[in-house]
Amino acid sequence: MTTLANPPRLIIDLRRDFRPSRTVEWLPGMTWRQQNVVLPGKNNGGFGVTWVEIDPTRSNLTLAPFSSSEQTIVGLAPMITQAESHGAIAAINAGFFNRNNQYPLGAIREDSVWRSSPILNRGAVAWNNFGNWEFDRLGMREDLLASNGERLSVDFLNSGYVKAGVSRYTRAWGDRYTPIIDNEVILTIRSKTKLVPETRPPQDVSTIDTVLRQDTALKSGQGSYPIPADGYLLVFRSFRSGAERLPVGVTFELDTSYTPDDFRYFPNVMGAGPLLIKNSQIVLNGQGEQFSTAFNIQSASRSAIARTHDNKIILATVHGTALESSGATLREWSDILLRLGATDALNLDGGGSSALVVGGDLGDRHSSTAGRVNNAIGVFLDQP
């Protein structure tokens, strides 16, 4: 701070200082940390990283995905609001979404229910409450075999990702569906597919589904179609001939497959990407997961979920360096997470979405700078 004369002035220089290293034992099995991480060859003063470290073997701590609303997967809300409404003691923003229409863009599986399916073979993390975790790129496919001999592939389930083909919408999307593009053909299906949560692992038991009716929606965003509680909707986009192959009254079965297959056995799945680290090796391939060139090379605020060499789970964010505020590139973020001890790591949504909530507050940024998000991963304290 200095002063100048003619006229008298007070000059205050503002800069980003190093974040002091801090470790707070929040409760047994959960630690909040803040550290300045310096990467070799980077003359930037280091990256200010904030993270929560959780011991998933603690019986009183569980991690679970959650969304802005339990009634519909569509919608956005501030991270602090979401964490409070779901009773999470800590939370991090998670998967991607379309900020305009508020639709999810990637895998979300909550308590064995697919609220949104994977897209584009992007990275995902899966886990259960027994300490089992899997980090990998995830693909999911549903094959339809009809009683009239027709075969079709269903591309997406409860997804805001739009392309020509067939998508399926269940009550996990909400109780009604509004057309996303013009001229969609919408089939109402009565389903006898049911989830058997008592089995370990949970399994989808498929029986026979029946086409009840067909409708043609002329304009996007106009009208809405009820999603039956005992079924779902099949939405055909730029694929009218496919809908014609499933006339009213025809029955069919759905068969679901996963790549890798192990993901079918996990009740919780969150997709984002790119996958950063697997088996202690950087496996970053943003282009292979169909992220844009700009996304792959830009510096930005970042979020991630990772597993460490001692089997802890960390939820981490970075918002810039001590000398710059632009954030980290994906490669820098991978290197930072390796230095935190990560053996497996998944990049989550970043930029304005990136935020870490602990104890009802954002510990890594001011709440006025954090955008609303569609979904998150929360840490929950089970009551004895």
C-alpha cells in the first residue's frame, strides 16, 4: 500500500497470495485439506488446491450421487442448497449438463436407478457401500428384440444428449417429457421390467414390454407427455422408420450391456470426464472422449474425484495459481492429483460449476462466483 500526491491518493496493490497449508480433522474418517502444489517447470507460484479426504471403510460415512430435485433429473440449484436439502456434510459438483435446458449430460446412477445414462464412452466412477470402487471409461447399450422380429438399439436413457436414433425416458427423468427437437415420434410403453434391490449385486430383471400408443410431437419445447409409472417413453429422433417397426400392441424385451461389464454391479455411478489417472498412470485422452480441442487445452477451475494409494477417496478442486487466476489445464490437473497420492482419478465438471461444500460453506471459493449445477457427489454421516 502506498500514497501519491497531487491529488492525494491511496494505492493498494492486490495479488493472489500463497494459500497456507492447512489440515483440519473434520471428524473421524474425514479430513479437510488446503495446500499450495508446485509442479516442476511451472514458474507460477503453485496451484491452490482444496480437498476433502474420506476413509470409505468408516461405517458411519457414505458417498452418494444426488441431483437438484428428487422428483426430476431436470433442473439446476446452487451446490450449497443441494447439499443442505439432501443432508450432505460435504459435497462436490459432479457431472456435465446443459445450462440452457438444464438437462444432464452423462451417467448418473443413484441407489441402483439410472437417472441418466453414459454418453460418448466418457470417464466414470462407480462404487458401493462396501468399499469397492471402479474408475474407467463407460459405455452402456440397450438392445430391443420385438415379438415381430424387429431389432433396435436404444442409444440413451434419461439423457439430455441429443442425436438421431432412440432414447428412453423413465420416471427418473420426471413425470412428464417435453420434446427436445422437432418431429419426435413418442411411443408410450407399459413395462414389466423391475428392479430387485434385495439381490447382491442388484440386477435388472426384464420381462415383456408393450407398445400402448404412438404420438408425433411437431415442435420442440411444446406440449408434454406423461411418463407412465409402470413404464416409460421411447423417443425416436430423425428415425420415423424405426418407430414404424414397433406398432401399437407389439411386445418386446430389452437387454442391457455395459463396457466394462463390472459397472452393472455398482449401485452408484457418476460420469464426467476425461478419465485422468488409472492404476497410477496418467491416461488422459480428451479427444478420445469427444471433448473439444478448446476444452482439452484451456486453463480453468477444476473438480475431481480420486482414489489414493491408501484407498482413501478425495474430492478436490483447484481455481488457479498463486500468481494467476486462470486455473489448471487437464494435464496439470492430472499431475496435481498424482502429487496428492491419486492412483485413479476422474475429472468432473469445472469452470463456474467447480465448488466444494464442507459443513454448509464453500471452502474453496466465494458463493457469489459459483454457478448452479445439476448434480453432485455428497458425503453423508450415518446416524447410529
